[in-house]
Amino acid sequence: MPEILHPEWRRHNEPTKYPFAENATLRSGNNLILNELFLDAIFYPVGNAGNLRLSVVEIDHDSTTIHIGTPTVARLASGEFNQFDPPSEVRFTDSLGRAAGVIVSEPIRLSIFQSWAVGTHTFTAAQSAFAATVSIPSPEIGLRGIVLEDGTLFTGDVWLVGDDGVVLSKEEVEVPTVDCDQGKRLTRPIIRVDIVGDTLFRRRLCSPGVLFNTPRYVKQITFIEGNNRFTCTPDILGDIKMMAGNHLAEDTVLRVRTTEDGIKIESVGERTDIG
Amino acid sequence: MAKPGFYNDNRNRAYPIVFCPEKMLLNCDGTLHDLPDDVFVDFGALMGLDSEYVEASHIVYLANICRIEDVFIFEFRSTAPGTFGRSLFFTRNLEDELYVTEDVEDAEEATSLCSLSLSSFSSDDLVAGSIPSLPSLSSSISSEISLASDDCPEEPVWSGYLVTGTMATLATILPSGCTLSAGTGDVQVEPALIRSLIGHYARTLNLANDDRTRADAPDGCDPLVYEFATGETYIQAECLVGQPRLKAGYNATIFQDDLENSITIGAGVGAGEGEPCEEVPLFDEEVPPAGRTTLDGAERCNDTVRSINGVGGRILNLQTGIGASQINLPDLHKIVIDVDMSGLATCFDEQTDGASGSFDSC
């Protein structure tokens, strides 16, 4: 029988343990990972410092979930597929949904998980360590992302948007370098957070605008006496003073007085309706 | 004697291409050809944050190989949406040694070296051998990319490397001036050679503010006129990189928990830099609308009559008592108060001019 000297990549890997390490036993209890189960793989989960292994296989009634992990984190990322309609490639993501790699196989090969018992099957590093070449170290350095309390992850170009009375702005600040003797200073950006409120928030709550009619405030009062006009605007407190009399007639009978619910203008003197 | 080794093995198999017989069409005679095994020996691609690449859903594939004289140009594409119109171009010379490695970043297909090269040079040029050298071809693309860059750090949508074997076999099936083309996915790169950076890091921080609630003019009054579009999200700063810091401004608190690796931003009256003495603009050019003094266009407290003689409220009652009468003309915004001394004993019959007040509300 002729021997194929240089088989194709996937055919070449089929009888080997690749993408697992050569010294991996590929056995955990009654569960055996066959050499030909996976043909190729690459993993690059965030936080991977190397020594990745297939750590857990969870068999459900209709799905299979494969977890990969490190010696310190057993479930660093996972890939799930339908047992009864397995794919040719299994995509792996971490708990935050970040891309973590892919396993290359074939549906007929992955369907073997149907024969595994329902439950959780764990593997040690000695049993299922991956070859170093398929495990790309991705240390968590720098700002990897921003996670909200509800677990939402923001990566890439992250926008911080001030709203409802929160105003964000950028300032610059000079900070000394590590070598202070040199006197060099670096300019670093500062994100300033001002919480000043939204003055007209009630109007926003009444949106759409049909629910809110802008009031027509009285802004000034024009007093007209004959041909004389006096326009008065409110003082700093929004108040206008209306008084009876002036410097020409201090003994006027006119009275402007306040009542419980307003202003009353009247005159004083001998009333005709009193006996 | 056998020459075992990864590259040598790969010269004898399709890798890094998924095995695919007779998938490349030669445009010069319309014949289908295999991609010779000894052309590629290794390949890898790094899909950037903007590539929208999803493992097991999108692929990377060889799209074109064109030849001009002794120069071969390889164009790789991806089905990831973010890479649409952006390819990886690698160039090789017929005389190149084994295992030449080249790292490239994506370039627009509009500047495809294949289309550029085949359309830019006449047959006379080809005969005269006046084709630009490879570096000059590459630099023409690089300059176009740099012209398109802005203030943000330039980052490729995707990038990759290619290690090649020999071009000799390829040269026998690809004449100069012709192109070998493959359909989408016909000549696919092994999926495990593609690495995605999507979701792996925060590239930049950007600041913006949503618009504040703005005042409207009352019905019947002229609308407020702003010098800028309202209702927008106003950009404050883009592409903050390095080590940005957070600062508590007016009424703000910032709490950093090193244990939890978390930052909590809160509000407290007088916290941070205290309460502001002036309004804080949403962006540098924000000014009040014409005729108003506040940024949101609302009236200030002292812009409206809130009280008369200290008596305020939503409704102010104005009454006249003995000696004065009142005529209300709401349509004219006018109240006529006539101090006619009615009801009072007077010893003269001189007519008193009526005094009136009109109210302006616009």
C-alpha cells in the first residue's frame, strides 16, 4: 500500500493527539478523547498565561459544552454546540463574550459526545493539556475593557456619555516623570465628571412635548398713566414693588396693601355708605 | 534524502490552505487550476477590533494571484463584514529564496496591486521591464493609508503574515499579465490560523455629552434660536489613550476599589469641587440662545415677575377696594385701575385719569 509522504494538514493530525500535547493521556475515568476527535485548534482567551487544557466537558440532553482552563482558572472559556447537529468548527468565548478561539473538527467526529453520559466530566492538565502552539498567551495587561455592574462589557473604542445632568469633559494635567530629578513633566488627560443636574428635567419627564406647554411668564409690568408709561422689571428676587404715592404727594389717600391671597388697591376717606 | 520540518512538510501539502482542488480560474484562458502546494508554507492573520470577525462564521481566503513579469501578488480577503473592501496583499519575486516571510496590514481593494499594476503599465512597459520595484508599489499604498488617518491611533482592520515556498510551479500556470482568481471561500485558509482581537481590549476612551433639556418658547412667541444644532450628542474628546485619570468635578464623588478593581462614580451635594457658580457647558462653544442668559434657554429667576410686593404664587389676585375700580382687558393683557374715589365723600368733582398696567409675557 503506498504511503502518503506528506498528508494534508488535517489528515496529518487525524491519527495524532494534536491539538493536545503528546504526553496528554486523553482519558478521564471512562471518558476517552480519541485522537481523531479534534483536527486543529487555536485558543487565545484573555488572561491565558499558557498551560491551557480541556478542563471540563458538560453533557446536557441536547448540547455539549467544552471548557478550557488554566491551572488556576478551570473555566476560562467555553464553546457550545448542539449534540444532534454538531458543527465543523466550535467557537470559544469567555464569560464576557470575548473571542477565545476555535476548535476545528467535523460533525461526524463531534457527534461522539452523544455517547458520553449526561453530566460534568473534568480533566486534569496531565490528561488533556493542549500543545503549546495552539495556546496563545494573552495576559491581562492594560485596560482590557470596562464592565458595568450588570456584567455588560465595553471594549474597543469606548464612549463615555454624560446625560441627565452629568457633564463629562477633558482636562490636561502635568505629572512628573518617574525620574523627578530631570524635571520633565508629562501631560496626561483627565476625565472630569461634573454632576450639575438638568434644570428643566420636569419638561423631559413630560416628553413628548405635547404633555408640557411652556408657560407664559409675566416678565415685566408697564404702568400707564395718561401719556406716561413706566415699564418695571423684577428685581433680583423677581419681585416688583407697587406703592401708593410719590415724592410729590406723601399724604395720598391711595392705599396698596397685601391681602392673604393678593394685592388690593383702594382709597381711604369718609365713606358715603356710612350714616 | 528527506528534509523533515514544518515548512518542508507544508511545501508538499495545501496547508495553510484547506485542501481544495481546481478552484482557481485563470482569466487569460478560462481554465481551472489547482493552487500548487509549494507556493504557501505558512500563513496567519490577526483580526482587529473593527474586523467584526466571528470564529466559525467568517473565513479568510485567497482571492487573487496576479503576475506582472516576475512579480507575483497575492490577495487575501475575509468574509468578516469589517474587512469588506480591505485585503492583505503580499508580493513575491520569481527568484525569491525559500521561506520568505512578509508581514502586512490591510489595504483597500481600490488600491489593489493587481488592478493597479495590470492597468497602469502598457505592454511596452512590460517589455522594457520598467515595472516599479516591490518597495515602491508597497509604499504607494502605505502613503494612501496615512493620508486617510485622523487623530486617533491608526490600527489595521486586520493584518497577517505569509511564508512562501517557491514560485516556480506557479509560474508555469500563471503567465505574466494574467490573474488566478478564486470565489469566496473556494481557497480557504485553515481556521486555526486566524486569531481575533475582538473584545480583547479597550483601545480608546471617548467623551461626549447628551443634550440638556432645552426650553421652548411659549406658543405665539418667536422660537429660541441657537447657534448650533440641538438635540445632539456633543463630542468632548476623542481617542484618549495612555493613562487617563478620572477627576471628581462639581457635586461628584469617585471611589476607587483596588481590591475589586472597580471605580464608582457618585453624586453628592457639595462633593468634589463643590457646587458650581456658573453653568457648566456641554461643549466649548455652547452659548445661550439669542435673548436669553441661560444655556438651556430657560428664564432666570429674576427674568420673570415672581411676586408683587412680596406676594407670589402661581395666581396673584389683584383687587380694588373702595375708592378704586377695576376694568380687566385680558385680550389686551391690560388691567385698568381707576382711582375714582367712588364710595368716598369727596369735595371736588375733578376727573381722575385712569391708570392702567399692561403685562408683557414674551
